[in-house]
Amino acid sequence: MMEIDPYLKVFFGLLFVLLGMGYIYRPAIIERINRLVRETFLNDSYVALHRKNWGFLLLLIGGVLVYMGVSRLRGW
């Protein structure tokens, strides 16, 4: 079975944590990125209505990935 590199887990974990913090605390930045991306997943009304839900979900995923990567690197 193929194993995922722990550095990759830490990287994506931190990326999800930063994105989650952006959804919660800086929705204006997310809306600016949204204007560039313009996909159905990230329309303005969706971000305005569900920003805290997505933010907490991304924080949870990011935290789990960071923990998995760090525990693998440290040998816990």
C-alpha cells in the first residue's frame, strides 16, 4: 500500500487551516478570490451564507492533516 509523504500532509493541513481562518475572519479576501475563480462552488451568496460552516470544516480537516503529518515525522 502506498503511503502519503508526511510533509505533504503538513503542507495541505496548513493550507486548509489558513483557508478556514480566511473563511471565518476575512470573508472579503475569500470573496476577492471568488471573483477570480467564479465556479458554482464559490459563488458570492454561497460564501456569505455558509462561510462559518466551511471555515470550521476546513479547520478540522487542516488540524487532522497537520496532526497526522507531525505525528508521522516524530514517530508517535
